[in-house]
Amino acid sequence: GAGIIALPVKTFEAGFGPSSAVLCVAFAYMTLTALLLVELSAAHPGANLSAMALESLGAKGRAVAVGLYYFIYLATLTAYVAESGHFLAALLRDFLGFPVPSAALSFLFTAWLSLVVCAGTRETDIVNRTCLAVALAAYALLLAWGFRGLRSDRLARGSWGSAGPTLPLMVVAFTYHNIVPSLVGWLGSPREAARAVVLGGFVPLVMYVLWEAVILGSLPPDSAIGSAQEVVRLLQDWLGPQVGPIVQLFSLFSIATSFLGVGLGCLDFMRDLIFGGGQGVSSNSAGTRWGPGEQRGLALASMVLPALALGLLCPGAFLVALDYSGTLRLLLFAVLPVLMVWRLRYREQLEPWLPGGRLLLIAVLAIAAGVIGLELRAKLGIACSAVQAVGFSLATAAAVLVHLSYF
């Protein structure tokens, strides 16, 4: 997504080497959690996360999953609505020479992409490929210009002590898990979905590392960057004013691809929640009153319309909430899948699809607990050391596992 522009803001102090290492760790960990979702999707064909949680953890587990999912992606879509208008207005101002209201542009952008998602997965895939091609072309142009100012001594600069706190941000950078159940259904095979997860997740990893090299290897060590706008300004200072529109184009089409992926996952999730009742559409009487197209439209509208209203009227309320999305996403896409897979394997005796056994599940939960402890300490200003924060989180995770083992 467009957050790649702001990535060096958070990682500048750590430097290129430590930041790249943390990116690789986050990629490996989030790929593993996505593969757990592939296993769950294979065990519950056609079901989405809410139905999986209901069958594995009961009504309370489903309520937690639904609450986390709705909050996270309502905030995410709100951010896309607000950001799209900003980038579109800047692009049109450069080309037309007069301002266009960003609110109207946000509305048109959101309406267009929502119609694409409602049209179906195949149509979404075609438009997504086109948007991705434009974004990659702009990105390649930025890299070609940026590598001219690269210096090896600045690439070598780094602080491993500053790298740890960037891990929660990296987790967010590799969160695509909401689309995994849709992906399994679209490809028709858990093995193909796993292949898509690994190879598809590797693409942003490479993009992030190259972008980090361009920015962190070019800026002087005493540079002060506190926002994405400052990154763009510095790019314009050393590469020329033509960089501005290219950055805006890249950001806009990155938002478009992100919106399409999030929208498709939200559509399937909400359709399952509203019309499926966790047991499939045919089990709910609501499914007989609405056709498939109407179900898709209503399901997506239940997420997009509130996001559009918030994005146009008060974007700040939910944009602030995105600061805590690392913790929330780990709860939804790491902790809950571990609990669900644990129950399926060791209570319902389902044959494991992903190797590793209990040790793997314990490791996934322990890492999630440690990262959550670090993020809560940083966000909430808890007066304790990093070791204490991680230790408390690990103790909580151990208590959860003991509960699962005996009950």
C-alpha cells in the first residue's frame, strides 16, 4: 500500500541493515500465520473467518473475531477513502492547473472500486492487475532515479537496538490475511493458495527492502524526517520536482490495489456474517430473499458506506485508531488462528495440514504475545522495561495454552 512511502520515517534511526532484517522476520512470521488460515480454510470450505471462529471457538470467539475484523477494516477503509482524495486532488491540480474538491474525488474513487469488487472476483483481479502495473511502473521509475544518490557508507549505518520497536509496524506491512479465505476459494486448492501466499508476500518484501535502500542509503545520518510528506520533499530536493507527481501516482494506485484486496475480503466476510449465519447461505432464510448480486452489494455496503462517511466527515477519529492496528491485527490473524487450529487438531482430532505440531503453534502465539507487549508498552506509555512487557505477555499466552490443553 501507500504506507511504503512512510516506512523510512519509522526505520530511519535503525538504518538499512537492521530494518531489512526485521522486515524479513516479519515476512516469515506473517507468512506462517497466513498458512494457518489456509489450513483453517481447507478445514471449513467456503466459510469465512466469522464462521470458522463460530465452529472452532463458539459464539464468544466469533463475537471477538467479528468485532476485531470490523474495527480494523473499517479504520483501514476510512484511511483509504481519506488518502485517495488527497492524492487525486494533488494529481489533478498539477495537470489541470486548478483545484478539485478532494471529498468529491474520494467519493468517486470509492464508488468506482466498490462497483468493481461487487462485480466479482474475476473482475476485481483484472482491475487489480492493471492498477498494480501502474503502481509498479511508477515505483520502478522512483527506484531508477533514487539509486543515483545511493552511498554505501550510509547503507552501512545502523542501530540494532532501534530495530526491535519497528517490528509492530512491519507486522502491519505484511497483513493481507483477510483475503486468505477468499483466495482458497478462488484458487480451489490449499496448496495453490499456500503458493500464492508465499510468492505473493515475497513481492512486497523485495519492494520494501529496495525502497529502504534508496531512502536510508541516500539521506545524511543527521536528517530529520517525521512524516511521509517530508520524505516526498526530500525526494524532490535531490531528484527534482518531477518526482512529486510520480510519488502521488504510485501512492494512488497502491491505495487502489489495497482497497480492492481489502474490499474483496470484507465482502466475503460480511456476506458470510449477514447471510450465511456461519453455515452457508442456504441455511439462512435471508438468503432466499436476496439474489447473489444483491447479497454482494449489501455486504460490501455495510463496510464501505460507514467508511466513506467517516473518511469524508471525520477521518481523524479512525486514522488515530490505525496506530493500534498492529496489536489488533496480531490478535485477529495470529492469536485467534492459533486457538482455532489448536482446537481443531487436538480436540476434534483433525489431521494437521501444516507441519510443526504443538511446538509451531506455541512459537506463533509466543511471538505474537511478545510483539503485543512491546507495542502496548510503546503506545500506552507503560512504565516497565521491554523485558517485563514481553514477559507479562508470554505469561498470558502460556495461561491461554494451559486452558486450551485442559478444557
